[in-house]
Amino acid sequence: MSEKASGRGSFGGRESESAAGGRKSVVKHIKNEELSSAYDYVMVFPMEKSSAGGFQQTPTAKFAVSEMNKAGLETFSYLSVQDDELIVLVRCPAAKLREFADEIDFKLELDPEVVKESLRVGQKDVEKGDGSYKIRPVVINDSPVYSPLNPYENLYGRYEQNAGDSLYLIPEGEASPFNKQIRLKLIYYILRAPHNQGGCGLEVTRMIFKKTLLSIFPLHERGVCDQIVHEVARINVAPWQLPLEDIRQYFGEKIALYNVFIGHYSHWLLIPGLVGLVFQLVVWGTGNYSHPVLPFYSLLVCVWSILMLEYWKRQESFTAMQWGMSEFEQEEPVRPEFKGHPIKSFIDGRDMLYFPPEEQTDNLAGSGSVVGAYMLLVLGVVASIYVLRFSIEKQVGTNASTIASILNTIQITVFNYIYRGIVVKLTDYENPRTDTIYEDSLIMKLFVFQFVNSYASFFFLAFIASNLATSDAVDDDTVVGQCGAATCMTPLSINLAIIFGVRLTVTNFLDIFIPYVNYKMKVRKETAGVEDKSRLTPAEQDFMLTDYNGMLNGIENYADTAIQYGFSVLFVVALPCAAFFSLVSNYFKVKLNIWKLATFYQRPVPQGAQDIGTWMSIFQFLSFAAVVTNAGLICFTMDVLDQYTSLGRTWLFIGFQWTLIMVQAIVTAAVHDVPPEVEIQLARQAFVRSKLLDKIEDDDVEDSEVVEVDQMAGVVSPADTGNMLCCRKKKAKYLDRKKDMTGVSDVVVKQYPILANGGNSTKVNPMTQHLRSEH
């Protein structure tokens, strides 16, 4: 598919549709950066060979461009330098953005000054003409006694064209509330939304799955991107000091939230990292891997782990409120890849795809069997490594442990790499109905395997090796079981240090090397036969970058962090410095991740996120498991309790374990997931929406009605009331008010008039519930 000497870009005699002026023209190839920068999205379609020997547009490309133009989007099409792809630039006129945002009740941040002034002046009843108010003037009590937050900031409400743009916060340098990130979100919604909502009705994911659409991505803004990379790369910028708002505006909330989590986790690693490094130096200095100070460090880490996670929940809820994600909900359409039989719904009679539960169960059983077999294979390989180690111990001496650790590292890396491909195919085979079910299934299978693959050898050394018979090849009477030393703590510590250190290094290297190789291979493929590469347009240059899969790439990031977290907490008495090296690794990791996204990947489609989802449960499981493993190491593997009998050590193990579990439970109960100031701000947001958007008069709803509306939250499904892609009738004010107050407890909803009465305030009780939207 090399560049032709003549006729390039002829579309096989067909015309491309250019939205510039609505004219039709034959476009061969353009080199116009200003034109590319005027558009938001790039869609790349394959060309098909025509009977005349050239290339022509595919029916899918014609249909997609036609539907986009019908929906009101503007497009500009041209051929790639090789004639084998159709590049379609897409943008949306401001009027269409406003219309669609209004249609789907898209949430925008409200302008604090306008909100404050609008509440202050109230709304008079013009019909009565007696000077009375429909909505009385209000000054919200901003005393820091009740909340340190400005009562008018970080408030979000649905976009209403009738309210005008002035009600919404207009970012600096923008002419409207619709900044770049919001435009990208709305255009992507428009592309996928059904026609009755003003969308194009394109099944983008299915088109990519069938390869009738090669790629869709927003264009990189190199100036903005380079500025973020430069800021993050500064030596004095720690993981908790990233320009998170810039990252959010450029990459979206989902990627930004991951960086918030890494920053929080890294900041909390300071104490156990520095203390652990000191304890590690003590161990190395004395040569005693069962040093009596280590149990105290395990106590610190076990309590630290649950505190870190509990305070992360607070940080998470504050971030969600700050970014307008506290009510983030996403309609769960059927996955394009979902296979089912078309039937009439047995609930409401609509058309639907049906997959028999028996077949679903069979698929899950088959998938689970493969995962189980693969984990047994891992355990077999681990056992083989230790058999090899003991068989060569007499010849190589203490080097046998090092050789086993290196083989262990290779085994972990190779099996993880192979399994990533297998687990995606297994999850596809299960045929999940929605993306949420798909992602949860993928996460659990990936983590369960990685847990076994990463930690199996450590559990063997910690709790099994000492109970096995000593090899006949070992002449040393001091060697215990299959430990290869007088205590299993020595080989366990060495094994942990080698594998953890190599894993940190190899993982960070592969995170850069693999995208780099993929990028170079794609460039070579897409520019084969092109002599003058300067003719490539910005859209074509970005197309050569690696596709960013928001689900898979996000899972890989969290999975890598979860495994690292496991190294930091599960075996802390064997490797106290693990937390310190996790902190160092995170320092480089956040910088490399942002640089990698900007250099080797297409710009991600911005995605919202309220929390880290299933990963929170996984981190909590690791914190709980850390109590059990460290209690076991102290009581059964270390020699600090050798003066006790086996029964005595067993009781100490039970007591140590359950004491710490109780401490973790108490901490979990004592630390509220949502800070009071966030609860109050959400209540303020509900109040402001009810007055400025719903125009609810002061005397038309009693407290009892408010409570009744809040209680309806358990009856009306989120898909009916909260979804951005669900078109609600504007006249349904009652449901709109219910949706705006979803997540605000009865107590706070009843109290918000007191919060807003200008000083006659009473203490507000904390909320007892809050909304956690499913992704």
C-alpha cells in the first residue's frame, strides 16, 4: 500500500464530504495544521479496493459521515498519504452543543458570583404585582463553623438553554461554559446517542470491534500537553503535587482520579517508608532477619494500611464533589460485542437480546476452569523452581537461592504477560451483557491470578518450606526443612528483595518499551513508501500513536499498583524497606505515565469517574490479608517466639490477628467516608438547583414532601432518574428535584433552609448515607 505516483486521493472517483461551507470536493491530501486544530475528533476509516484498481469509501464510512452531518456535526474528509484510509475530522457547532447538553441534562459548574447574586435578589411574583416573592432572597450562611468551603463554589447543575450561559462558569480564555474537555465529552455522546435525542446513533465500539472503523480519538493539543509533561517532570514535584486540574481537563476525570489515588497512596507511604528503611538497615546491620523490632513495624503497617484506605474514601468523595462527579451515573447499554437472541422483552415488550442463563453458567464454568488450570500451572512451575534450587544447592551453595529468585522473577513476568491476553479472551467468552459486568469480571480474574503468580513462592517459603523434610543433599544440620538456611526468614527476605526490585524495574521499563515499539511499528506501516513524511497532517501523526483503551489501560494501572501495595503490606516483617521503594517507584511512575500518555498514545476520550470502584475492595482485602500473613510470620516463621510451645504460638497468632482485625474494624467505623463539609456542599447544591434551575417556590413544598421525595430514591432506578443519556421531560419537576437531591440524607435535606437562612443557623447533623453511582 505504498504511495502512488498519480491519482492519489481520488477516492476511486468518489467525492468526500467537506463541511466547510457545505461544499463537496475531491480532496486528495492536505497539510494544514490550522484546519486540523479547528476540529475536535478524528475518525479513521479503512478504504476498500474498487473494481477500477483504486480505493473507494466503504459503506460504513459513507453512512457514518452522512449520519454525523444529519445530526448537525461538521465534518471534513480527506485521504491518508497512502490512500488506504479515510481521515474524517469532526467538530460540533456551539448551537448544537447547547441543544444537546440541554436535552441530556448535562451537568456544568455554576458561576459562584452569579449564583450568589441570583439568590440574594430572589425572584418576585410578577403576576401578583404586590412585591411578594416567588423565591425569597437568600444569603447562605458561610460561617466556617459549619463548613470551610465557599457555599457558592463547586456547585454543578444541569444545563438549561433558557437559563443562559451566564449562570454557568465560563473558564478563562473561553467564550462559553463548553471548554475543550466538555466539548469532547458531548461530541462523543452525540456520536453514540440515538436519533431521538439528537445523536448520530453510531455504534462506535461495535464499528471498532468489526474494524469498519480503525480509530476514533481527540486531537492532541501539543502546547497544552507539553506544558503538563514539563510541570510533572520537574524534580521537585512529588506524586501528591501533580497539576491534577490540568490533567483532568486534558485527559478526563478517570485518568486524573488514578493520579489522585497514586498521590494519596504515595503521600501516606512517607511514614512507613522512612521507618521501614531504618528497620531494614537495622536488620542488615545485625544480620538478624528475625529481629525483635520487626513485629512492632508490622503493627504500624497493618494499622497504617486501613487508615490510608479510609482517608482515601474521604479524599475520593471530596474530589468527586469538586469535579462534579458525586452523582456521576452512566447508562449501561448492552455491549456491542454481546451475543444474544433477539426477542421481545418479557418485562416491557421492547426488543432485546436474550442470552440463556444456562449458557451463561456454562461459559462462566469454562472460563473459571481455565483460570484454575492456569493457576495450578503456576504453582507447578513455582514448585519446579524450588526442586531445581534444592538439587543444585550442593554444587552452587548459597547462590542457589539467588538463581531461584531470578527464575521466579522471569516466571512471574512471563506468566503475567501471557495471561493478560488469555484473560481478555476468557472474559469475551463469558459474554457479559454490560461494560460494568465485563470490567468487574476482568478485574477479578486478573487480580486472582496475579495474586497467586506474584506471591505463591513467598507463601511457600513463609509457611510451607520449614515443615518439609530437609534434602539429603544438604549436609548442614542447622538447615531447617526446605528453607536452605537456619530460618526461612533469610531466603524469604532475599527472595522478596530480588523479585520486588526486579519487578519494579522491569515493569517501569516495559511500560515505556512496549508502547515505544508499538508506535515505531505503526509508523513504519503507515508511512511505507512515503518519501516526504513532512506531508503528514496532525491527524495522521496522532493516528500513528497507540490506541488508548480506557478500560484495559486503566485496569493495568490499578493492577500494577495493587500488586505493589501487596508487596508493601503482606510481608513487611521480611522486607521492611518495601514501602520505601514503593514510594520511590511511584515518584518515577507518575512522571513516566504522563510522559507516556503524551508521547506514545492517542489522546484518550475524556471519561468521568466517581470512585475507583472494585479496586477499593481489592485494596481492603490486601490490608486484611496483611494482618494474617504478618501474624503468621511473627508467630510461626520468625524465631522471636521460640520460647513458646506450638500451642502457645497458635494462641498468640489468634490473639494478634483478631486484635488487629478489631482495630481495623474500629478505624473503619470511626472514620466517616464522606467529610461533613462535602455533605453540606452537596446539600447546598441541591438547594441551589431547586431555586435557580427548577424554580421551586418557597411555599409549594413542605418538609414532609422533601422527605418523601428522598425516600423515593429506593424505588426509582438510577437509569430512570440520573442518567445523562436519559432524556427527561422538563415538565417533570418532581422527578428532577428528586434526582437533584439523590444522595443527600433526609436530615440534611430538611436542614438546608437553615443553612441558607443568613445566620439563624443550628448545627447540622452529619449525613448518614451518600450516593455511590455504579459505573
